[in-house]
Amino acid sequence: MENKQSRPLPQELERMSAKDRQKHLEDRMRGIIVYAYEKAPAVKERFDKAGVKPEDIRTIKDLEKVPMVRKDDLIALQKSNPPFGGYLAVPMDSLERIYQSPGPIYDPQRKRGFGAGGGQGPGFGKGQIVMNTWSYHVTPAGLGVDQLLINMGFTVVPSGTGNTELQVQIMKDLKVNGFVGTPSFLKIIIDKAEEMGYNFKKDFNLKWAMVGGEMGGESLRKLFQEKYGILCMGGDTYATADVGTVATGCEKQNGMHITADAIVEIVDPATGKQLEPGEVGEIVVTPFDEVYPLIRFGTGDLSTLVDEPCGCGRTTPRLPKIMGRSGEAVRVRGMFVHPKQTDEAIGRFQEIKKYQLVVSRPQDRDEMVLKVELADQAIDKEKLKNNLDKNFRDLCKVKFDRMDFVAAGSIPNDAKKIVDERKY
Amino acid sequence: MKNTLPSFEKMEKMSQKERQKLLDEQLKWLVTYAYEKAPSTKARLDAAGIVPSKVSGIKDLENLPLLRKDNLVDLYKNYPPLGGLVTVPITKLERVYVSPGPIYDPHHSSETFWQRHVYIGKSVGFQPGDIVVNSWMYNLVPAGLMIDESLRRNGVTVIPMGVGNTELQVQVMKQLKVTGFIGTTSFFMNIITKAEEMGLDIRKDFNLKRAIIGGEMGGGPIRKLVEEKYGIATGDMYATADVGLLAFECSAKSGMHIAEGVVFEMISYETGKQVKSGEVGEIVVTPIDETYPLIRFGTGDLATLIEEPCSCGRTSPRISRLLGRVGDAVRTRGMFIHPRQLEPAMAKFPQVAQYQAVVTRPANRDELTLKVELKTQDGIDKDKLLTDLTTVVSDALRIKVDRVEFVDKGVIPEWHKLIIDERVY
């Protein structure tokens, strides 16, 4: 196994040159792959089936040879081979805890905890009291974050969700400095405090919040910062129950730095090939985790890698934000097309009642056909097509090849907006 | 310096005299330390005229009034944030818990505290290789996380389930081949009943070997059923949120042993003196714990003292099953409910003339009924009031009110306790 003594500290890793870090990451990656192949039967099976040997994987680029494993695969594997589907690399009774997430899916507690966070040492939280409102029961959220906070030196109040009035009282009595949980629950607590006659900014000591776990937290974050002077730390932390913390925001609020405790790839979800920085793709994680080594775990979440240096001094690439789920998006000629974008491009044309985008692949080239049902047949179809074409290219950065006008009712009401019919 | 104790495997075989000598030495140091570091303890000792340097053992503290749960509530108000009771600054604690009051219980860090907790976890039969569902609550109160850590330090794999989600609990027990359960008796029975409803055979489909079910009085007949019908060994523990685990049942199953590392007294609440073996008294403890040195903490729990030697070989004193509470607080489904929690909640309902919470125990489950007498029946939306009362009072007591009964004038006597215990075991 790897020599643990020579391993650089997370703080050092985050500030290395890209080249030095890559060397370090590849060393650890080779170690965990050999280990996982030996200890986790499901990893061996996946490698053998793909005809890949652990020693074939020398560089991060080589990882492309290994098929990904996704949440759905894990659920199916756990079902046929309970409880951990062949991914547990240690005896089950050596685990400290076992969690369950919706799926159902069992998650073992890792030695690395919920990940190394932003590389903050135990001095980071010194002297601060933080309220952790993630639930401590069943799923790994509450206890995972709890451990992370305690490791950073914080004093944690394990307050969980609910009991709003009591949460207000705790926040006031203990002069709580930080809040961890969903933005909407923080809003509920602030509203309750105001309803109880407090002036939140004056009567409370809440200086920062680490909020996430919900879509659309942006406007609340803005409100917390501007109206209540609560610093929303680094925007987000990106973590999943399966692989723990993947990326953490820094004080520059400039996206989330990827952890140095895992290999994080951005890939084309269809082919598993790695993409260049700036291109949008699926986040794939290989954590250096000796308990549950999920090699190439496909999160299903979309983002992109930003490689420019960050003002905080860390040199690790960043994920600007999570851009959606890969299941809904289709990559056409190198560009992801997401139903959110197509709705925006097409929805503004009142003449169109329904649409469906069909992607196929005749002669090794992606072809995109836009089928539309018209609300009114008596319109200038050519003009509509030209206007739509321009709009679509602007918003989706890719051009459709053809527009077919189809009879009313031929696109079912519950049809997918984008259909991928490609065969490779 | 700090508290240090020999191995508890050694202590549990000591003669009473040897044990007392050892504990007295530790207590002497602890009292001096608490006097220095915990301002409200200093005030309390000063008020009783006790000089720490003159304390050589527990008998020198006989005149120190007991520290009761109600005192704690006041102290936490008067000495924020930690009642002047904790010997380290709040930000040096790993966690702060919240018990009704509110009382802000510290997460303990003293070695002797964990020595005791690991010892109790082991003494009730948990060991490496066990996979245990912990259904004590992890949010806010110390119960869940404290037991979680005690189990993990014994090499046990813990599933932090908390209470609720009965069907999920059944699924987890089956799929993970869970070997042990820890929680309340009634919740354990809910899971068993649910499993049988789902068509499962407890003996064949589960791998359950041991259930530590406590927190409620009078589990006797149920525990017998669990052992005989389902082949699951049962055990019991005794704990309070303030000082953690205190006592455990050994394999001889004749009362609970007071754990090592605790200065233990049984005090008659009539005479204020130590009771004799076979008599009823209040459990009073001074755990050897330098983080949170509660000196002469009166638990409010009543039990019978047993001093005869136990067939298991341990020489530690034992207590019978709990017989009730001193004072008004009533332990219901494992949680203490206080009149002082009920009062502010009921003050929100001006239409109410009188009220009383009644705890009963039909079908082996603690049931909480709120009896309410209205000032007038006119213009009152009873359905809405019933819903509001249930929500507000359940929130305040942190335990669900099972029923709200509107009663006629006169049913609740004018002079009455706000919470009464009518349980029959």
C-alpha cells in the first residue's frame, strides 16, 4: 500500500502545481485501484467484464477504460447481493455505522468521514458554535456533517430539523455563530424569530451559514447576506451520500474547489470519455476510500471544470455550480442540450403547441430533428423556421438539422422533450 | 491532575470498603476542581458552608442539598450558557445537547465518563461483531449520540435509526441481519408487531439476539414475551440526560448494578438520609467526571436499594426497577415532562379555565391525555382548539399528546397537580 507518512497535507495538496498534484493523485489512484480490485468483488467483476486489468490504469486518462457505476447500478447490485452489492472492501462488522438512503441504498461509514472538506485543519472552527440542522437519523447527512465540523474544531449543536421555536431559543441562548442546513429552514427560523419580536441582526450572533441541498437557494442566500449580514460560506458544498464531499466553496465564493481526496472527472455521460475544462459533462468520482471504493462513480450531476487560478490561493480546479441532471440532457455534437434550454428557446413561439427533439446518428454524425405540432396551421412556416433556428442556435449553441411539422396529437402529452435514438 | 480510575473489571470485584475508599479520593479531587472551575457549584458549596479542602469523602457532603432537575433549569437561566456547572468553556466542547428546560448538556470528554459508558455497553452484552439498531433520538438530546459512541467504542456497528419509520426499521433489521436493538420497550414492540403484519417470522427472518429496552417502567411481562416467544435476550439500562448511563442489568437479571465510577447514594426523601438495603429512596449520584461534575445530583427517580451480593460476582450495589418520580415531573415514554413546560404552552389558550395532563398505561404503553376545562362553551370551535392544543402542547413537551378531553367544570379539582401519573404496572 501507499506510504502514508510521505503523503502531503490537504492544505499543501490544494496549493501544489497542477503537475505535482497530478503525480500525487495518480499515485494514490493506482493504489486504490489495485486495492479495490483485490478487496471488492464488484470492482473485480466490472474490470474483468470490460477486459481491463488494474495495472492498465496508470494515469487519470486511463480511467476512461473503466466503465462507470451509477446509482441505479448500485441499487440493483445491492438488491441482488445485499447489503453492499460487492463494493464493501472490509468486513461489514468492522464498520462504525451503516446508513440508509432513499433507493433504498445502504451507505457504510467511511474512515475518511464525509471527505476532507476544504482542507481546513482543526483550528478552522475554533471558538465557534454551529447548529447542524441536518437530521442525524437513518441517512448519512447529519452525522457526516457533524463529524466534519468536529474535525474542524467547531462546537456542534446537533439540533436536527423541526422545533422551530426551540431552534430560535438555542440560537439566542448559545450565541450560535454558524448554521448548517437547507436555506429554507434557515428562513423559517429567521421568520419565527422576527415573529417572536426579535431583531434578528441585533439580537442574534449568526455570522455565517453553510446552506445547500435544495434547488433555487440563490435568492435566499442573497437575502441572508444582504438583509441579515449572514455570510453564506462558499456558496455550496457538493457532496453525495455515496462518495461524500466532492467539492467545497472557499472564501472567494468563486465556485467549489474539488477535493484532493478523490479523482474527479467530467465526462460525456454516454461514452464515459473525459471532457476538456469548460465543457459541460457528468461528474464522475473515484474516492480514495478503502472502505467502499466506488471506482468511477457517475453522480448523474452535470458541471464543468474551471481551471483558472482562484484568488484564495488554492490551485485545485473548481466546479462553478451543479448544472442539472445528466439523465435529462443529451449531448449533441459535443454540446449538451437540456430540456430547460429547449423550453426557453421554443417556448416563446406561441404558434407551437408541442415539440419534441429527436437525436439520431445516421452515418456517424449526430442528427437533430425538431418535431412540432402547430397551434395554428395558417402561418408562415418558413418564417417560423428561420426565427426558431436562430433562437435555438443562440440558446443551445447547436443547430438542428431539420424541422418536421407533424399532425396534431402525434406527440403524446407525456412524451420526453428530447429523445436520444442514437446507436453506436 | 485529573480523575483516573483503575480498570472497571477490577473495580467491580472490590469490596464495598475498597471501592468507597477509591471513590472518596477521586471525589475529593473532583469537588476541589469543580469549586474552582464551576461558579454555580462554588456558590452552592459556599451556601452550604462546605470547604472543599475539608472534604475527605462523600459523608462530608451530607449537608449539601441535592442538585435537582428543577435546580438545573434555574441554573441554566442564571448562569448562561452552561449553568455555571461545566468546567470548560463552551467552545471547547465537541457538542452541546439540548434537553427540556432548556438544559444545555455538554458532550463529555473526560476519560472516566467514557470508561463508564464503554463498561456499561459491554456489561449488557454488546461486543465486536454486533450490528445494532439504535433507536434513541440523536437530534437535540444526548441519548442517541451518547449511546452511539458507547457502542462504537465497544466495536459495535451502529445503525443510527432514531424513532419512527417502523416499516423501514423492519426492512433494515432484516436486510442487514441486525443482531441487536436498543431503545424503548414500546417502540421495540411496534417494530415486532409491524414485522409480523408484514408476514415475517421473527425467529426465522431476523437475526436479533439481544434487545436492550428501557426508559419505561414495568417492562417485565413484555420482556418475558420477547425472550420466550421470539428467543431474543433482553436487558435494561438506566440513564439520565444529565449524567449519562448509570446502571445496567447483568445476566442474573435481579435489579440493575450501579456502574463503577459513580459515587452513589440512595436518599430517603422523607429523612434526607441514606436508606438501608430493601428500602425505597431517591437515586443520587456524583459521577466521577471532570467535564460536568454534578455533585450530589438527585435524579428524582425512586427505587429500592439492593445490597445483597449478586450471583454474577459483581460487588456493586443494585437498584430495583424504578418505582416512580420524586416531585411532579413524570417520565413518559422515556422523556421527562415538567409542569414548567406545560404552563407556558397552556398560557397561549386564554379560553381554558383549568387543565391537567394525565399519564396512564393501558396495553403496556404510556398514554398522555390532556384534560381541559373551558371558561365557556360559547363560540368555541372545538375541533380547531383540539388540533391547536395537541400541536402546541406536543411541541412544548416534546412528546405527542395522545388525546385531548374537554371536561365539565369540577372534574379537575381546584387544587391539583398539573401532571399526574396514574400508571399501574
